[in-house]
Amino acid sequence: MVAALRRGLLLGAEAAIAGEGPALLPVELPPALVAELASLADECDASLPAVLLGSWGLLLARVCGQDRLAVACRHVGGEHPSVAPDAPIDVWVDVSEAPSLAMLAAALEGQLRGAQADDRATDAGAGAAFTWCADDAALARADAGMAGGEADAPLGLRLGLDGGSVRGFITCRDSWLPLAQLQRLGGYWRQLLQSMVASALQPVDRLSLMDAAQRRQAIEHGNDTAAVFPDTLCIHELFEAQVARTPEAIALVH
């Protein structure tokens, strides 16, 4: 999963940074967005943690170019009927058939209520972690780095309610992802959440990770490949010129 995330975030292997312990990116969802997400959860007949878990799994699946992902899910503190208590369980996030948000949330809700690991997720091994802190004390422990549950996964999302807001951290094991790329991932997640609240019936593959400005930059600047071309030469002459410049390069593999 680490290699896939690097590719998805356009990060070369040389960009790895040394660090001790996990890197943390603080995240906070404002009350207005949390209220919309709670309404979305009701519409999906699911809990807010299940919807947030779905957003996390969907984000990583999209960035990694995968359609199935195992997430180790953990519940810290308090009581909640639809989040696995304390010990993590492996939850299977499957977007291979482009389900609607409602279908994805319902599938995750069923796994969480069962509090039993999905065999497919267990076999695959969790590539990410999700921790829900059910009360202020649990969130305080998470702030102090005491919540645990993310240690075995390259990336984790640790969240809890704080008044009307939801706040927490995106955690990165061993600081293998530079801060700028971690921030990019956080930006994609927030934009995904904004896209989700429009309708529970949206197919998940239609949800955007970019805002309008980012899409415009990707389309206009990412495709700006215009170059001066010597249109007075024939194709075989261009080929010969390239051979003269790089005589040791392989020309064709068949």
C-alpha cells in the first residue's frame, strides 16, 4: 500500500524522510459539515463513524488505484452500538462495483455491528486504520498518543466528537510520507466529504477529490505538453537524429 500511495500522490521513492514515530496531521470538521454528514448517515441508515470510515477507505482506495481495501477499525472509550470495541477488527471496504454511498455505508455498518472481522479483510491484511474516540476522555488520550490501534498500518485516521465538531489526526507510521503529501491527502479527504453530503444515492466513483480550482489546474497545466516540433524533417530523419544523440539507448523491445 505504501508504494501505491506514493504513486497516487505523485511521490518518488527519493522523497522518503527519516523520522522517529508517527507523523500527525491535525484535522477538524466544522459543525455545519458534521451536521450534514450526520444527516447523510441517517439517510443511509448508518452511524456517523460508519460514514467517516467509508470516506477514509474510499479515499485511500481512490488514491491507491484499488477497489478493495482492508481497514483495521477500533473504538476507544464510551459505548457505541456500531463501532468495534477496543480491540481492532478488520473491515472490508469494497468499491469494485461502484456502489452508492448508501450501499457502501450500509455494508460497513453491518460489519461494524457484527464486530467480527471480514475474512477477506483478514486475509488481505489491513493497509490502513480507523479509530473512533467515543468521548472526551478517549479523544484526550488520542491527543496524547495513547489511543493506539494505528501502529501496524501505514496510515491511520483517528477521530472523535468535540462539541459539534469532529477533530482528530491523520497518522503516518514512521514519517514515511512527507508533510506536504500528508496535507494533500487531508485536502482530498475534506473535499471528498464535501462531495458526499450532496446525496446518499451518488455512485462512489463519481465523488470528486478535487475542488474546481484543482481540477482546472490538473486539466490545463497537467496537459500543457506543447513543444516546438521540427516539422521540416521526416520521421526517419527524426529517428536518426535521436540515435545520434543517444547511441547506447535501446530503441525497441519486442
